[in-house]
Amino acid sequence: MNDPFVKSQWQILCEDLRRCARAIAVSEEDAEEFARQSETFANQEPPDRYPGLLRKTAEAAELAVQWQQQRGEETPTDAGTLPAQAGTEQTHAEAVQTHAEAVHAHEEEMIDEASDESFPASDPPSFSHAHA
């Protein structure tokens, strides 16, 4: 792979798929299976060019949709609750809300970071009477 942009985006895609596998799984069996599938995906030959990266991105999205559909076919054991971390129980709606809040917070952080990085470029050029 010669294109550094494609290489970096491939690595990001593979890591995003791994995170997606962890987030979608509701059981230990699912977590293991989804992790195995995401590692199989990441270990394949990386794309050389951008069109190939786009095809691989579509494949990763299809895999995540399959995981979601598989999860949707499973029913939680305790009256609509999903296992949560630290031994607590959480309803599906609460889990979705928590995830949505985390995504929103991440998006806000990304916006703040982009704003901070572009700050010097957003300053107007200095003006003095010597330039007039």
C-alpha cells in the first residue's frame, strides 16, 4: 500500500469496526464472535487505492448491520433489560440513550479539537497604518 491516506483510513476503519463489535454485542458469545469477525476483516489484504477503501468500508458497514440484525433477533432474559457493566441492569432505552450521549460528547470533542487546530487560520490578518 503506497497511499498514506488510504493506509491511515484503513487502520481507522479496522479500529472502528472493532469498537462497533464491542458496542453491538449483548452476550459474551456475541462479543467473541463479533471480535473474531472484526479481526478477520482487519487481517485481510488492505486496499491500495481509495475506491478499494470505499468498497471495504461498505463491507464493514454490512458486517455491522448483520451484527445489529443478529442482536435484534435475540431477546434479553430479564424483562427487557440488557446486561450493563459493573453488574447493574439497564433497559435497552437507557443503553441507547447512554450510547447516544457518548456519541454526542465525542462529536462535540471532535468539533472543539478541529476548532482549536484551525484557530490561527481563523484570525484575520493584522492591520496597521503602515500597510495602508
